[in-house]
Amino acid sequence: MLEAKATRGTSSGDSESRLRPVSPDGQEAPPAVKPSVGTLPLQERVHLARQAAEIRLRRLEAIARFSDPQDTPVRELLRTLTSQASLGLDRLRRIRTGGMWIEDERARALLREWIHSAWQRFGEGPLDREVALYLAEALLDECACFLVALSNGATEPAVRKCLEDVAENCRHHLDHVRRVILPSPPEGPKTRATED
């Protein structure tokens, strides 16, 4: 079974700054091959992009909710990321396409393969800063990659531009999460946040 291991580096954009899946013996898992979306019709691409944006928003909300309640700087950062995710979702919802949507089971399978970090469990206790930032970073990275893959085969220029813009927004905030230097959180007892 794989678990999350923090390997955030000190240099911006460095591949070592990412959290990678590792096995219990500490060995990194090989990168997974993502399923192709190259043959999907336009309406299915839009449907998947909306679902990915919904996952991005809900996951960031969950990370914020379960982060250390004493760590105000990281919670404020997560609120900003959540706000931006909501704007991206609203933009994708404004796209109008005809045709049938992709089947839910097939959509879930693609989303789990491309945005697998969204299904990682948080574990016990509040999320400390390192883990909260890693989870946000992994999510933004995967969402951006998925949106780029969806945009590459979009036949309608306006739709392609929208997907590219939302992907770029993910990458912009991913870069910010990797670069940001937050003030130290205050010392104090940690209590686990709970679901609403």
C-alpha cells in the first residue's frame, strides 16, 4: 500500500519539492502511466474538466478544514486557493456544448487516474503545514496536467482557450505554493477540525 511522503525541497520548481508516493520501505513508486483522453469528443472533455474543477474545489476545502487550526497563514493561503478554484469552476460551467456526457463510472475512473491525490486519506490528527501544502501542491499539479491533456484535443478554439486558462491558473497557484514562505505558526495545542 502506498502512502504520502513529504519531499518538499527548498528551491522553487525543483522536482524534489514534490511529494511522491512511497512504499512502506521508503522506496519511491514508479510514475503511473495516465490513460489517454486523446479520442474524447468535445462535450466529454468539458464534462470531465468541470468534474476535475469540482474535485479541486472540494479537496482544497477539505485540506483547509483539516489543517492545523492554529496555523493561520496556511489556512489563509488555502482560502485563497479555494476562492480561485471556485472561479475556475464557474468559468467552466459557462461553456455550452451539446451531446451526451461521459458515463459516470468511466468519468470516475479517468479522474481517479489523473487526480489520484484527491483520494488520499488525511490520517489522524490535524494536518501540519508540510502535509497541507504538499496535498495542495499535488492536487494543483495533477489538475493542471489533466486540463492540459483535455485542452490538447479540444476542437473548438474558445473551449480550448478556456481549458488552457484554467490549467494555467492551476499552475500559477502551484508555483506560488512552491515558492511561498509563510510566517511561522504560533505554538500551541492542536485540535482536529471536523467535518461540517
